[in-house]
Amino acid sequence: MSTEIGAQSTLFPEADIVTVFEQPLSERIRNCLRLEHLFSAIRDGLDGETEWHARAGIVSTLEVCDLLTRTDIKGELIKELERHVAKITTLRNNPDVDQATLEGILADVVPLVSNLKSTACHPGATMRADELITQVKQRIAIPGGTCNFDLPAFHHWLCKPLAVRSAHLKNWLSDLVIIERAVSKVLKMLRESSSGRSLSVEDGLYQQQLDPALQYQLIRLTIDNTLDIFPEISGGKHRFVVRFFRQPDTKGRPVQAREVVKFNLQCCAI
């Protein structure tokens, strides 16, 4: 039994053995990554049972609505998905491409674009029309501004049964789900557009030129956690630079690694 368990652990390593670091190369993908982060927090809030989960879910949902208000996220997602559809469509009848997979992607993306373009699609409208959420939004920027004596109505809502809170949260999120789906689809296709390369560098520095014609949008680095190293990535559409750091004590500034660093690199473009 011990031998079998050991073999299985080798085949299926624990998820925390490596960490993936991502750097967007365009404002569109930067916003997608931010939204993905916020929707993860919202889903965590929906899955949780305490009032603190509900609070966190509402705060993250308000941040999504704020981002949608400040930026034409819906329009940018439509443009990005249409660009993906155009690229993928050119691969029809290509013998090196799995046509079933291609058609499956198009079957998912094309209706999603149509729904985003619909005149009935108004992401965030449900929350903006809710009086309780408006009260929370007005107080959220104040440190401790949503405690029970400041917002008794919110405190009353937080004390309701879990089923009631969950139903309200899902309703507030209902017209944002299409944005979540679109962001997830854009990032999934982009991340799967490139296979990784194993590289190693000395003196904690790596840089690479990029072909601007390929429209690279995302850099992904996968690093073994046992190295106890993290990267700082900077760049644009022509080149990017990675500096590897270690910070053994959070009280001190990070220092650049000087030994050989091995990592996996993906340069993602569609």
C-alpha cells in the first residue's frame, strides 16, 4: 500500500508545489484578470456560511460594478471574443486542427457574443437599483463604515438565514454572470494558446523580444515553490523583462536572486 500511495503522489502532485505568476501586456487583459480575481472572491463569498463571507462577496460585487462603470468592459469583451472567433474560424478545414474542438469553441463563444450585444444586457443594473446595496456602497469607503451601528439595515440583513442571504446574493449577481462567463472564456482560450517552455537563467534576470505581429497579451511563469523565489515582470508588445527575487524576511526589501533559476514560460497570443 505504501508503494502504491507513493506512486500516486508522484503522478498527482499537490497543487501547491508550483505557483503561476501572470503579467498582462494589454489593458484589456489587465481588466479581465482583475475581474477574474473579483469573481473568485464573489464565488467564495457565495460558498461561505458566515456574515463575513457575505460581506466579502458584496464588497467584491460592488468592485465589479465600479469597474464596469469606469470602463466599457462589455464592449471590450465583445471586441476580444469577436477577434478570437475570427482567428479560430480561419482554422476551419486545417488538417492539423481538431475540428470537433474548434466547432465546440465556436458553439460556446458565438452565442455569448450575441448575448453581450443584446439590448437587454445591462450588467450591474440589479445592484444599482437596490436600496440596501446603495447604502452599503455609500459607506464602504469609510474605514469600519459598514459596522452595525452605522448600517442597521445591513446588520439586519446579515443576521438573516443563510438561504435568504444566498438568494439575495445570487439575484444581485444574476446580470453579472454573463461578464464572468465572457472573462472566463477569454482567459481560458488565451492561456491555452501556448504551451510552456522550460528555461533557466543566471543572475536572476531574463528578457525576451516579442513579435508585435503576433499580438502577445499575457506572460505566464510557473515556478517551483521550493525555490522560494518570485518574479517581477514588466513589458509591452515588443519585449518583456523578468527579474527574480527572494525575500526571506518580510521586514527587509526583496533582493535579486543570483543563482541559477529554473522556470516554465508561456507567451500567450491569439
